[in-house]
Amino acid sequence: GIPVRPIENTIHAPTTNISNYLDEIIRPIFDKECQNTTIIDGSSLIQALHQYMRKGLFKSTTLFCTFDIRNLYTMLPQ
């Protein structure tokens, strides 16, 4: 069958302001703590691979995988 998921625009919901406030507080902490394990663009991927090679962790048996998550958040203002 065809999956059906409700999509609700909550940009003007009562919780929007508190959500934005919490994001302002939590985002810098998350970014700082996860910077070593988060790849945000091609440039950060290349830097991570260079560090990986410098540490001697890149071997002939190293496996890489990629995945895409589509429509995880269909309407999420940032």
C-alpha cells in the first residue's frame, strides 16, 4: 500500500517560541560535543578522511557506507 503520514505545519504553533529558545541553548552544546563525529558537508568529509589517514586508521580493509534519509523532517524551520 501507499504509506500515509500526516504533515502538519506547526510554525505558528504555541510551542514554536519555546522550541526556538531551546534550540538556541542546546545547539551550541550539541555542535561542540558532536563536531568530531558529525560531517556536515563535503569539506568536513575531506578533513575527516585526512585526519583518519594521519592517525593510521585507514587500512585496505576499511569499509565505508553511505545512506540517505528522505523526508525525515518534511517541514522543519531552521
